[in-house]
Amino acid sequence: MSEPQDAPVGWGIDPVLLEVLACPAEHHAPLRQGTPDDPAAPALTCTECGRIFPVRDGIPVLLLDEAVGGPGLGAVS
Ligand SMILES: [Zn+2]
């Protein structure tokens, strides 16, 4: 049994990994690190639909059911 290493400070995703990840919605748009409000947040934001996907234990959860925001929800003020 091996323990995963601690996530790096400030959680940085591997740029190569980020490049191959895509939004699970039908447009499959690229994602970018962080949220619009906090670029250092442990999350990935879709550049197309604006959905925000959580990152748990350093692993992006690219599920539409887990996403926050996106089309149809309107702006949160
Ligand atoms: Zn999207």
C-alpha cells in the first residue's frame, strides 16, 4: 500500500495533462486551471461553457453532474 504524495503547493496541474483534458459536454472544449474568481483554485473551468469542475485529491472530476455553473444557470451575483 502506497500513500499518494502530497499535492504541490498551490496545486499545479501538469500542462501536458491539461492539454489532453476536455469538457465532457458535446463541444469538448479545452479546460483551464482554476475558476474565473480564483485562478489558483483546485478546479478546472471550461473555456466554452464556463462549467467549473472540481479537483479532488489532485484528480479532475470531469462529470457534468459534478460541474458547477454552465449554461442556463445565469450569473450568480
Ligand atoms: Zn464545456
